[in-house]
Amino acid sequence: MFSRPTVWLTPALIFFSAVAAHAHDALQSSTNIWLRPDQMEVELILSRVPARSLVDNPPPVPVTDGDFGSTYHTLFQKSAPTLVDVTLDGKKITPDSITVELYEETDLRFDYIFPRPPNGKLSFTASFIKRMDEGYINSLGVNEGLHMIGMDNQTAERPTWDMDLGPKKIVVTNHAEGTVVDKNFFFNTVAFWAIIFLLVMGAFIWLRRKNRPSPPSA
């Protein structure tokens, strides 16, 4: 898990894009998260074959183009809120909308639209994996703007991925007194007064040189 863009993530982005562009097998899915200024989109794509496991008491018919609208769409729409779990600082975020549709020839696509989360610890849990067969893997890619800022392979043993949004804080907790101190406050305060001091000293030196009397001419 990586929390900021790095040069070597470029080939990884190409890899994840290639995975998402092709049909998934029965033991693989992909999740793409896009962080935008006004919203966060979570796109889950998986094969139609294991998708039947995502609904309770699935009908005996497979998920085909014909049976999707008449049989499965309502069932998938009902189960969709339980398939992924997104939290910010431990508090669950509820999506504004969820859509389910057939994707390409053999896949299914769940699209979740969330409000843009503020700074904090963002966690994404692929809860649907517990319904899948052993060895199932979900390839996760997180994007902000044109940059991939995180990626992970989620499994039943490791279904949760998290990262810190916004500037990182160095926090010290005094458990005895129950107080929390943000060291960034001290760092920022010291930096501020250091800059002020340098500006004042620079102005003082400049004025002193300006007012220094010129040496008498020979």
C-alpha cells in the first residue's frame, strides 16, 4: 500500500488499466476509486459467473443479458450496499447513489458515488470477497486526478485497504491525562516566527547599510 504517487507507479497504472479492460475470471475482480473535487467514485467490476454469489438464494438461471433485467438487476441492487464498506476515521460513509449494469460481454459493474471525503484516514473494505471462492483476489487502484496514489490486492485474509487523505499529522497522545497534542502546530509556529525573524533581520541590515555615512573623498 502506497499513499502518494511515485514514478514506478506508472507501469502499475498501465497494468491495472489492462486488467480492468479485459474480462475477469471467476477468481478475480477489480475496483477503481477516483477521488474528484466534489465526489468519490468506486467502480467494482467482476465476472458474471461468481456474481450470483452476491445475492441471497440466487435463481438457478445464469446472469445473461436476457435474465439480468428480468431477474437479477433488482437482486444486485438490493445487495449492492453490503458489498463494499467505506469509512473515514472509522465512520461509515454512505453512497449518494448506486448503479448496477452489465459490463462488456461477460462482466458486471457496480458503480458507487460518494461525497468527496475530507482529510482523514480513508478505509475501503471489499466485503463481497467473503462470499467468493477460496483464492479470490480483488485488484484495487486509487486515483486522484491523473495520478494513481494507491493500489493493493485484496483477499479474504486482507480485505481492507486504507490511506491518509490530506497532510499527515504527527500526533502525541498522553494517555495518562487524556490529552492530544498536534506537533504540526508547534512546527508551523516555529517556522512562522523564524521567517518573521529573518525578514526583520534582513530589513535591519539593509537599513543600516543604507544609512551608513559615505567615506570622505580623497
